[in-house]
Amino acid sequence: MPDIKRDNVDRRRFIRAVFPYTIHLQTPDGETISSYTEDLSVGGVKVVIREQLSIGSNVRVSIFVRDDEVKCLGKVARVEKKAPIFVNVDFFDTGIAFSGLTNRDELVLTICVQEMERRRARVLNERQNNPEN
């Protein structure tokens, strides 16, 4: 594998919500992988899974956001092996870029991310105003 240099510049175009929504990925060979989102945006999602998917592979994505199911196609954009912490099992941070979102699903994700960002800002504001808590 080539040595990849990172410059730590975040080039993502979308605000991300950090929340564990249930997600199912269906691989081209029909395997279903279930997990939880690490972060989520209108442009894509990061999940931690045991399977090592190939960069560039296509998956079908189903994410359960509150009472809505968002379905779209996705392309694996990033795979990075995580260092084992408690068990000797490999896990992979997997970034998936969305394609084919309907207007409705895009709106569901936009509202979700905006609500999570407002909550995060409110919590940070409360912590700054009450440092002893």
C-alpha cells in the first residue's frame, strides 16, 4: 500500500453530526453489514465495521434517522484500520460518499445535522457559562 501523506486539512463540504444512527450497508455480493454511524452529513457517512471494504466499491445504504429511513447508493471513499483497544479484532473506519439521495432524504439529513449542530453549540455554550459543572 502506498505511503499516504496527510496535511490535516478538512476538505469536507458538509457539516457533520456525530451521533450513532443505525445503518445497514449492502455490498455488491449481497452481504449486509449492520453498524452505527460515527458521523453523518448530507454528503456521506463514517462507520466503524469489522469488514474491510475496498476503496471505490459501491454499497447500498440504509440509515435510520429517527422515524425515517434514508436509502441511497454509496461509494467507499476511505478505509483506515483502527488500532485494537480491548480485543484483538480488526475494525475499520470506513468513509462512504452518498450518491442518488432523493430531495426528501437530503432534507431529512439536513434537518438532522442542523439539529445536532444546534444541540452541540448549546452544550458548549452551557459549559462555557458554567465552568464548575
